[in-house]
Amino acid sequence: MIKASIRMTIPTQKRNEALKILKSISENCRFNTGCLSSNIYGDLQENNVLMFEEVWRTEEDLEVHMRSDEYLNLLLVLEMSFKQPEIRFDNISISTGIETIEKARSRGR
């Protein structure tokens, strides 16, 4: 599983345009083969910061998406950022849930 995340700082006057494009990409992405999720987040502490996050089943699925015209629109949004965007691709081999918290909390007793 691959988690792709982009943190970008968008000027206030470009925020609505950026969100419109990101929402379109996110909604369409969910229909692509291998897309497990696609979300947009706003930073509550920094008004101009947006986070775009996608999770892909395989690296190959992500690469197909990155070669698409739709991904080109994402790159155009990145050009709106007035700071260098932070881009990460994390390869996730395992994922757990609440059992990890329960395990850690029970060890301290």
C-alpha cells in the first residue's frame, strides 16, 4: 500500500480555485483502479495550508495515476503554492487499528 501526501501553502486568493480542482481530482480518483482513498484536509492552525492525501493499493496503480491528465491538474495546483510543497510517498507494509493502543495501554498495568 502506498500513501501519497502533499502539504501545500496556497495564497488566500487562490484557495477556492485550488479546492475546486483538488475536489474534482479526489472525487474522480476514487473510481481509479487501485485507489483506496483520496482526501483533502485543511490545517486548523495555518489557514493557507491544504493537505491532499491518496492511498493506493500498489505502486503500479499510483504510477498509472501519476501519468494521467488528471494528475497534471494536481501539478498545476502545486504551482499555486507560495512555499515549496512537501511531497511524501510512504510504502506501508502493515496497518493496525485500536488493538495497538489497547496492547500498549495494557502493558503499563
